[in-house]
Amino acid sequence: MARAEKAPAREIQLSADEIAWVRSMVIYEDADLLALNKPSGLSSQGGRGQVHTLDELLFAFAKPGKARPRLIHRLDRDTSGVILTAKTKPAASALGKAMMARRFGKTYLAVVTPGPPEPREGLIDQAMRREEVGREAYMRICAADAPGAESAQSRYRTLSSVKGAALLELTPKTGRMHQLRVHLASIGRPIAGDVRYGGALVLGGQPIPRLMLHAQALDVPLAAGARLKIQAPPPADMAQVCEALGLVLPQGIESLSPAGAQSAPGGGRPGPA
């Protein structure tokens, strides 16, 4: 989960359907913060297609004569879950510094194959570096002293497992691009639906509709040492995959029902970006 880049200031014209769609994603709001449950398939920033990114959709929350909320971090396009924005400049500055200082707590859920890792709980501490292949960027495991190497640490814990698959709770300690995906692939447990890093596309005869990675919770540092935990329920497609495989989601985590699931204006998933 990377820190958001500075976004262009140009105003974006949104349709009524787009405004309603992004407003349906809101899971927390106060005077300074706005948190959303981002659906899979929606780029946080910098998409290459014609579909608006989440950063552009935030114009739906702009007050007359004022700036829209600012992204504090990003999620991969195919990752769903909690994403945080700041509604004021002071909040954006304070939270940006806290993100850089790694004071946020992040919790993800992932379905992996071909079963639980061994040991079932642990720390993956492997450096990685960025590689360009045509127009696509990948992260690769490398030696800690290799040119361009970035340190990366991810904790994992097995929550539920069946023959051929497992549900993991993940806590990244660093925020490298594709970090969780690359780390899990490096121990032979790629995330289901991850075409880029070797994830299974079918499990037990069940098609995997997309990357099974969800940002389930964000622990946000506030003033005077206070903290705020924001949670996003897993989307219906992920809950359905878990149910079909016999994987049990943790108690207290309710999925979005199909009726409450977010869909892009016009139906279906957000388009490629």
C-alpha cells in the first residue's frame, strides 16, 4: 500500500451515477477524514483508460470553491478495501507524515493456494526491486544488497484452511508496490486470482473472479496518541469464494451482500485503467 502521489488539480466532470457510486463507498467520515471501501478493478490514481480513477471520483465530495479530499495512500487496482483520504490540508500533512513514519496499522485478508503456508504464522523478510517489462511494472525478490533493492517485511497468520487453499491475515510492515503479492508468491503461496504473480484462476471447480486480496482494516494515528480503527467488510465475491471453498471468515467480519455490493455505473466491474 503505497503513499499517494500528488494529483493534478484540474477539475473532473462526473456523472450523477458516478457521484452516487463513489458516495456509496463511504464507510467513515468526520471533519478531517473520509474513508472508503474501494472495489476491485478501480485504480486509485493514474489509470490509463477512459474510466475515472478514485482520485478523480473524489471531486464528488468537493465543496464549492474548495479542494476535493486527498488520498493519503493507494491500493493496487485489483485490491479491494479500506482507503483513506484527508478533507483538509492540515490533516493531509499530518497523516502523510504518519504514513511515511509507518505509524499506520494495516490488515489484509487473502485467499492463497495450494494450502496454508508452513509455518502457519510467520514473518517474510525479503527485499525486492522494481522491474519494467514493456509498459508493465513488476516487483521481484532480490538480495538485500542488489542494485535498487528495497527492504520489505510482511507478517502472515493462517485463519482458516482446507485442502488446496487457505485464508490468511496479512500485516505489511513496509509499503512496497505489490509487496504482499510478491512475498506470498515467494513462499509458494500466491494469492488466488493473481495473474501477474502466478495465482490460481480456478479452485475446486470454482472460478476466481479477481485478485483475492482485501484491505480489511486500517489503524489510523490521531492527535494526542489516540487511534482510530476503520474496517471494510469483504466484498460479496470474496465471501462467496471463501464459502464455496469452505474457508471461514473471522467472526465479526461481515461481507457486503450482493444487494449492497458496489458496481460501476452502467453495471459490472470498473473498466480497465
